[in-house]
Amino acid sequence: MSLSSNLSKILIIDFGSQFTQLIARRVRELGVFSEIVSHKKIEITKIIKENLSGIILSGGPLNVYENDKFKFDKKILRLGVPILGICFGHQVLSKLLDGKVKKSKHREFGLATIKKVSNSILTKNFFNKDKTSNVWMSHADQVSKMPKNFKIIASTKNSKLTIIENTKNNFYGVQFHPEVTHTNKGKILLRNFVFLICKTKKNWSSKDQKLKLINEIKDQVGNNKVICGLSGGVDSSVVAQLLSKAIGKNLTCIFVNNGLLRKNEETQVVSTFKKKLKMNLIYVNAENEFIRKLSNVSDPEKKRKIIGNLFIKIFERYAKKIKNVQFLAQGTLYPDLIESKSVTGSQTSKIKSHHNVGGLPKIMKLKLVEPLKFLFKDEVRKLGLELNLSNDIISRHPFPGPGLAIRMPGIITKEKIKILKEADFYFIKALRDHGLYDKIWQAYAALLPVKTVGVMGDNRTYEHICLLRAITSEDGMTADFFDFPKGFMQLISNQIINNIRGINRVVYDITSKPPSTIELE
Ligand code: XMP
């Protein structure tokens, strides 16, 4: 029996929202076990037997009047378990209970202010002193007629039924998204639902998460051999440790030097994983192969696809040598999935092909093991601590699989790589020396594909622009630029220009995500 099968849990029914995994993450943050089931796959006979303490219905891109497009068994409403409907989930709940939903005259997207109408346990400490709270909305339809036996808890100017409740049956509906950070007190509302309404006890920690993932890996791979693409970053390091605990000697890690790594990275990774952690590690120097395949390629998506494909080719080559390898493990995280493709089959648009998701070849001989694919970066870091990985590894800034290739818009040359490696080295060293590294979520140097004129020692120069990027973020999904003191900016600009030939101008990227992304390509 799996670790989690008899735990009481919050069941999240997914209707295809981009934020469903965020709901699960918020529940995990509260120390409570949760599970997501697609509305298409839910079986009432199965969930009747489960130890449910509450149900959350997610948002989604559908309309409730398109009955044929979504499934919801009305028997779920008779389980006697508290239910919270969020956005589309709120509309489904209302419609099934004889309310009405229609297109809103005034659609609400982004920030909205809601005003308290009555008291509710759900909104304990949720409203400010002036009885308002700022929430994040994303809806074109709205509940237009209240379902039977419900009352209004809060309204906005344009939608009266923004929070509604039926305390007799413990049904609650909210039109906004409490799971996103832009809803200022969203976590309070979810906490009230989980602890005050569902009366759940804390039953989930990083340790439980670790044991669950190890069990799932064992179930998935059995006695087969697995290779793990190790980059030395926090994600693949955590995956390698999990696999090592789950399957021991059946794991071989492969570290591919694609020539697009940071200065001295290959030496550091081999030393940490082979010498210190005693992992079974193969080092592959594929520098020339990657650079050859990328020559004259400047389109960002093409670069990503070439790199993703070549990684897999190399893994397959080594899998053949080791014999009987069936699986490839990688450190894919949830944000990689969201941005590369739609996870739920909904129409979310593709932003970029993260090398280990959208950059993979269509036909692969190896089956994927991706134990972190529903986790966010900070959760992976906690898991890393639980697995006794050193702080050095855990606190490293993220580094993308395509490496310096996507920090060098335009074509890639060995000369540019050399310059960029040096610039990045000076930037990161200065951050560490000034105690700034750990205050920043991710920082790097990039080389822009334009040259500009400068003057050095009375001579004209015509050289590259180095762009510095440093951001703060919670999970890489949204980000803001880091506010450096002027003294630090002067220092790093001088250091880069004085020490590196080929750069005569340094600029700092002051865009947030959105509208930009963290990487340049
Ligand atoms: P973006 O540029 O999409 O980056 O805002 C979000 C986070 O993802 C990292 N990133 C990648 N990581 N393979 C990876 O392993 C990739 O192809 C990839 N592309 C972006 C990026 O460094 C940032 O932390």
C-alpha cells in the first residue's frame, strides 16, 4: 500500500486551469496531503472509499453551458464533504445546485476589489478593516442567479455573487483565484477552508513527499536500469538522489558537457557527484558535436529543439552501451511543463520549448521518469534538504539546460561563448563577494548580438554589449528585477570591461516577467 493511500486528503478536481497545480501547492504548504484528479477521470465508486476531508473544484477554460465538454457526477455533491468551487468550479457548483451562469456584461481580468456583505468562516481575517480585499480575477462568465439555500458573502461592483456559501451542506464558491499570489489574502482563505471548514489535521511534510516520490519511482521502474541526465543544478541533483535512494545500483548518471556551460562547471560537477557523493557518473564531452549542430542557427526555438534532441541522442547512445536501460530520468519541474505545452490539454499557449519538455524528439526509445514534474523550485529545494544535499547545490541559481545558447541571441560562436563565460563568472563572483547571491533568485550575463562604439585609452572600440539580468521570484512563473545599489553596478561594469576583451558596454535588464521572460530566448 502506498504511503499516501490512507491519509485524509483534499481532493482537487481539475477542469484544466493553468493554476490547478498552484492550488495543490498551497494545500501542501499548509502541511496537508492533496491529490489532483482530472474531471474526465474521476470515478465516484473509487472516491467514495477514500478518506476525503474536502474537495476543491478548479477553474478552467470551459463554459458551464457546454455540458458535453466537461464531466461532473452529481453524486459528488452528496458525499457529505465540504466543497470549495474556484472560478469555473464556482460556476459548476452553482449551476448544479439550480443557480444560473451567463456571460458577464463586464468581464473581470486582473486585480479587483471585493467588498464584504456578510460574515463567514471562509473569510475569517480575509477582509481589511474597510471590509474590502484585493483579489485576482480571470473570468468572462458569472453566476447570475444564486443557487438554492446559499447566501452572499462578498461582491464586486460588477458581480454580486463573488463569494457565496451554503453552510448547511458546507458548499462554498469564489469567483476569483485565491491560489495566486496576486490575491493578497488568498492563502488565508484556503487555510480557513482546509482547517476551519474541512477540519483537516496537518499530515504532510517534505519527508512524506520524499517517501512518496521514492515509492512512486520504485513502482514505475521496478528492477529496470535508469539513466539520469545530470546537470549539477538543483533539479537534476534532487532527481539523482531520489533515484539513488529508490533503485541504488540500477542508476547511472550522465553529465553531458555541451560546451554551453558556465566557467569550470564541468570540473565542479564531476568532483561533487563522482568524488564527494560517490555516484555512478559518466562524463561525456560533446562540446564539438553541439557547437557543430548549432552553427549558423539563430532562431531561439530551433536552438532549443536542436539541443533537446541532441541531449536525448547522447543519452540513448550511452543507454545502449550500458545495456538494458529502459528509462531516462530528468529534473523537469511544473513551470517547464506549463510554458512548453499544455499539461491538461487545455488551450494554454506555448511560450518556449524548455529543452527537457518541448525540445524532446517526437519518438523516444527511453521512457521518462520525472518525479518533480508537479513541483515548484522552492519545493524542490526543501526536498533537496530532506535528501541531505549540501547547501552549495540547493541554493544554486537555476541554469537552463540549453545553457549559454539562449543567453546569446543570434548565432553561436566559440569566441562569443568564451567572452560570455568570463562575463558570467565575474558577475556571479561579485554577487557572492557582496553577499547578494542568496538574495537573488537567478542572475546571469548575456551577450547581445549588436556591437557599439566605445572609447578606451583614447582609442575607438567597436565591441559587444553585455546584458546583466538579476531577478527576484517565488517560483520562476513571475519575476521582478533586483534593485542593485549604484555602487555595485559601477563595480561590476568596471570589472567586466576591464577584465574581458570583446565587451565595451554593460546594460542592466529592468523588465519584469511578464511581459519579459527570465531568459532572453
Ligand atoms: P523563462 O525564460 O521561461 O524561464 O522565464 C523560467 C525558468 O526556467 C529556466 N529555463 C529552463 N530550464 N530548460 C531548463 O532546464 C530550459 O529549456 C529552460 N528554459 C528556461 C530559466 O532559466 C528560468 O529559471
